[in-house]
Amino acid sequence: MFVKLTKAHKPVDYDHDYDYLTDFWLGEGRQYEERVELEALKKLLPAQGTSLIDLGGGFGRLAKAYLDRFEQVVLLDYSLKNLERAQEELLRKHIKKMTLVAADVYNIPFPNSYFEYALCVRVVHHLQDPLAFFQETRRIVKDGGRFILEYANKRNFKEILRFVFRRPHRSPFTMEPSPVGDRILNYHPRYIEITLENSGFKIQEVLSVSNFRQAFLKSFFGSHKLTLLDSLVQRPLGLMRFGPSIFIRVTALSAGSSQSPDEESPDHGGKRSPFYGSYSVHLPSGSPKMEDKPYWQPPFQCPACLSQNILERENEVRCQSCHRAYAKRGLIYDFRLP
């Protein structure tokens, strides 16, 4: 299902008209929402892994859930403002394992079957074409790897109650997405799950998160108590797709595979990818002051022509096949297409 947005319904521009950290997280008192999302990731991520890409990861808000668990981490976001914050706050501490990339999630600049885990939280509600995104994510995830996705649930319990009492103007049970304001699309759980399956994934686990996202509950109980309660009910309520935020973990199946997620598991044997290497970081002026260190860097793929024949220079990365140049902005690789 491709959703054509009107001019009034457009994605957020995080570089110019919105500050994701101060306007959304710090300015609106969302400690409860952040804490329960971290609790969900504790359940869904492995204790140890090799490679993970955080798609639309913003300024690295959820990095504390995975940085200590994975050897190789890519934080990808379209907003340079978000990535510059991550460069200042995260990269100086984790340069040996972390890479920052500016790109859109429909054109991910990495080769096929590279990542063991992909993660995407609070992004799909901005996308017109989830199928294209899921297919692109499947492309970069290894067979047997995992994709953890969060989406805004159109058919949550609160919306069902509103529908029963004739309050909303649309049904929560229909398959088309429901616009919320001029920037958000809430999706039906069945639509998301069918689309994931059509993209080569198999559902493994579903959690219902932010189940008590009401201002009076947060005010009365406080975020700490509500987080404990939410953590206890995330799995049972996930069976009903109860809450406004659904976390789903899926397995990437190989072509023609009929194995269940429990039968097919990514390799946690500690083996490095053949692309794993050691490089020297030469920091441009104005970058965070760190000594040059050997660090991991993933292989890049040109998002324009899909070539992996990439040459890195001091201030740019250049595709040797189509000769397109991509800027390096500090320690951020900018693969955004015009």
C-alpha cells in the first residue's frame, strides 16, 4: 500500500523547522516513553552481537541499549543536526566501533547481507512506502539476521474505545494508515506484519509498549513506577497489539526458507565479517579532538549506482564507477541523494 501524502502532510524537517531533542524529548516530558522503549530493546536485543545499524537513529537516543552489546554499530539518520549531536556526545567515546552516516532509509549505502541486526524506532510513521523500506532493510540484513521495528499502532486500545463511543471520524480496524496531524501515519498491525512477510521476514516476537501513555497516569504514578508496570505487560499485551507503540522482532529468511525464527538464528560465534578492518582516523579541523586511533568502518555502497568501488579521501568519499562524490562532514559520511 503506497500512501500519497498531501502538501499539508509532510515528514518532519529535523534540520530546519524542528529540534528533535529539545522540542520533542526534553520539551514534552517523555521520560516514561524513553524508558519503556529501552526496556523493550533489552528484551529484543541479544546480549552480544557483531554488527547493528540503527536506521533513523536520530542523535543516538537509544544507543545505550546496544553500544555495549555489539562490536560494530552504524547510526544512520537523514538529519545532519541529529548526527552532529551524536558526533559530539557518542562518537568521541565509541570511535572504535561506531560510524555515523547521513542517508535516507530507502537508499541505504551498504552492501547486501552485511548487518546482523537492524533497528528502527519512531521512523515508519513518517514513511509513505513501508514496503520499499522493508525491502531495502532486508537487502542489508544477513540471512537469519534480525530486524527490530517500532511502529505507531492504529488499532490500539484507546482508539478502539474512542471508536466504540463514536468519538473518532475513522475506524481503527481498516487497513489504510490513519494520519495524525500533518506529519504522522499510524499503521494497522496486520498491514505492517503482512508487508514485513512480503519483504522476506518472519515474525518472531511482538511487544506492546507505552501502554500507559496518558498524562494523568504519568502525573499520578511517575515515570519510574509506570516503566516497571509497562515492562511487566509488554509481552502479554503484545499478543493483542494493545498499545500505541508496537515493537516487533523479525527474522530475515533466505530465499525459499520455511524455517521458523527459533530454528534460524544469526551467528553469535564472534567471527568477524570479511569486511571488518582497521583504519586510521584523520580528523578534519573543527571535529571532536581525539587522537588518531584504529577503528572499524563498514564497507560503503554507492546509493546511486550500487557500486562498492568506493575511494575514501580526506573530505569526501567518491564512487569510482559513477564518479559521484559524497561529502565527509567532520566524522559524518553524507550519502544523501539530491
